[in-house]
Amino acid sequence: MPSRGWGHPGNFARIIVLSFSLSPLQTLYSELYSLDASIGILGWDRQVLMPAGGADSRANTLASLVRMRHEKFTSSQLWDLTQQQISAAENEAERNAATHLLSDIAREKKIPVSLVERRSHATSAAYTAWQQARIDRNFALVIPHYETLVELSQEMAEAIGGSDEPYDALLDRYEPGATTADLDQMFGAILEPLISLRSKKLSEEPPALSNRLDRDWEQSKLRDFAESMTRQIGFDYQRGRLDIGPSAFCSSTDRFDVRMTTRHSTHIKGILSSSLHEMGHGLYEQNIRPELAGTPLGHGISLAVHESQSRLWENIIGRHPAFWDFFFPQLATYVDVSEFDAHSFSRAFGAITQNPIRVGSDEVSYNLHIFVRYQLERQLITGSLAARDLEEAWNDAYLRVLGIKVADVNLGVLQDVHWSRGSFGYFPTYAMGNILGGQIWRQLHREIPVAECLMSGNFGPVLDWLTQHIYSDGRTLSSRQLMENVAGSYLDPQPWLDYVHHRYEVWS
């Protein structure tokens, strides 16, 4: 998952110093950018390097910084200067930058600073409780924290307003303009075909196929291979890094500092898939045009578009047979995969399974995992589900939707970090990203001989195409405008459904 201003827990809007000729704003923007970058780096450090004993001190520091930033960002001074810049802009780029900023300010002005500060403290405490709950395998430890975060999210949705459906306000923070109606239409189009295909393939494919990749792998060697793999694809380690942490995420201050983490797992996909996923986020950030760095246009458009890239690289490209034709011989120099060849490894890597873990699931099952989370958190926000009943509701939904009986709370309701961060409204963007990724893949595949590029390890044409069509322009377009330009429509499930059918009926 990406960890940026518009998606990071405790951050609400991206504050970026403008390199366009906005001299009246320069000092104020510089201060805001420094605060935003500091919050992001301290958040990364909390999850990767910070000693456990520093949790309370770090929580207080982050809460103070978040309050200071929110007060500066919603100040009348910034509002007035930004409006003046829109009127005085000398070109479209300056006007777009200031307009984006004014829109962000308008949204944040609706949120009281007391709510921002309380939420920062609450997410810090909840994250620590979530870590301990996983150690103790005890959901009860997070219940009071989840209750608080649900209440704060309800309060935020009410403050933002704009819809009779409170969940819309939370979703809009991650995918501007998206609504629950969009989600219901999307899931309505894909659920039946996915459940049907999944049932068919599970009856045909022996579960032992994927299980052969679940063993006591040497994690450091897999991490080293993941770094080599992502470097060859095009991730620039002069402007980025890869660490192993408790959960996988990608954090960036700008295109010059992009930090990825991957996660421990007994299944080989744990490190390899999550590294490709976070690399997709990282490639997006690193390949935005340099002149947009430090401006409101200098990051990805939205979470759904960002997830389209993480899911595209992780799954459509990273599970393509030609991808492993190239990388499997290299993997074999790091760990023992002698019982496989490239073809059997690729089949096992992408096999449909009854995996209760979202991040370890196959492409067909993944959106069903997201559907469960969407339904549960929407019920939490509307008040029809209490946080204390979440574990039972989770287990019931998994049995009903995926036919999986959850045997361990760490394989169930405690598997994701998102709710401990108060990130209600985030999960659906993963499924939206799959759909957008399918649309992008269809167009990419029409214009670039992708299989030949992957088989030869020539990733340049693929990365160049994505940079030209998706990455380079940052936030200069809305997600809907971008997708209409690239694929002719926004959130059309059919190309992704066509891809999945081809993936499991032709490639397998």
C-alpha cells in the first residue's frame, strides 16, 4: 500500500512546495512541505526502525506535527494567497497547481483541528495495540481502539458531508469523486463471474500445487533477489530503498525519496509479490516529471490509479509466464527451487487457492477478499455493525463468500494493518485498481509486444509506455480524465474480466 499525504494515516492532504513562480507563497509552502515530509518519514521509521519503547513519544510528536500542519494548511493566509495565485497565474500549469491546492484546502477546512489531533493519537495507539494483538492472537486488545477509530471516522464523514451515504466522504479521500454507487456497480459486475471461475478452477487444480511454495525460505535471500529483480525492472535505488517490515507499504516524500517495505512470509509470494506490488507504487512516484516535483501536481492522481500500477506489476506482469521465463533462473541462484522449472513455478505462483490471507491470495480470489472488507467497514461506518462483533462478522463473511473457515485470528480479522490506521474507505481502491489495471493492460498489450519484452528482460518499453501514459503527468488530470485518455472509459470491468479468463483458461 502506498503511504502518502492523501493515503497516510494521520495525513489528510498533500502539502507540496510549489516550484512554479509562486513567490508570495514560497515561504509558507516550504514550511508546510517540511512538516509533511517530516510526518511521512517519522511514520515510515515507526514501522521499520523505531524501537518499541518509542511508541508513546513518537505518537505525541506526530500528533503535534499533524496539528501544526493542519492549522497552517487551513489558515486564511494560505487560502487567500492561493486564490490570488489562481487569478494571477501566468500559464495553465500554475493555475492547475493552485486550483488543486485550493480544492485540498477546501476539503480540509471542514475537518476541525481537534479531530485531526485526536485521530493522530488514536491511530498511534491502535497501531501499537494491533501489533500486540497479533503477538497474543487476541482480537479483544484492539476492540476499544477500533471503536474509537470508527467513531472518529463517523465524525469525519459528518464534517466533510456532501452525501447521504457517510462512506462516500471517506472513500473520496482516497479516490476523489468515487461513491458507494460506483463500488456497488463494480462489484455487481464481477462477483458472479469470479465466484464461478474460482469454483471451477478449485475443482480442477490440486491445492498441493501452490503449497509447494510454502516452506521455511531464507527471508534475507528472497529480499536480496527482490531488490535485484526490481532494480532490473527499473526502480532506482539511488532514490529509493527496500526493507523488511511487519507489513508491506511504500512511502515517498517526492520522486527523490521513495521507500518500500516487504514482509516476512513462509510462502515465497510473501516477499516477491509484495515487493513487486510496492515497486509499482514506487515506479509511479519516481517517474513523475522532475519539474512537477514539489508541486501539488507532483504525486499520483489517486489511490485507485496508484493501485492499478501496484496490481499491474504484481499480478498481470509479475505472474505472466514470460516474466518467470526470464527471472526463474536468477531466483534459482538465491534459493533452492530445484523441484520446479520456470513453467511449473509460474503455475504454482499464480494458482487459485483457498488462502485466507488477502495479500497472499490469487488474482481471482483477491477482489472477493476486498468485497468482504468493503461490506464490513461500510456497516461499521453506518453503525449497523459494532466493532466488538467484527471478528464474528468477518468469519461469517469469509465462509459465505469464499468458503473459507478462518482458523486463526491472525489469518482473519487481524491480518491487515489498515483499520488500526483508521483507513476506512481505503480497501475498495485495491479492487478499483485491479479494474483500472485491466483497462491499462489491454491498451499496453495492444501497443507493446509485452511477452517478448518480459521474456528477454527488456522492461524498458513497458516502463516507458507506462511513464508516458500514466506516470509522468502526476496529478495534472483527474483519474477519470486519465482513464478516458488511456483506455476510453473509467472503471470498466470487462477488460479485467477478459484478462482473468485468459490468464486461467489459456496461460494455465
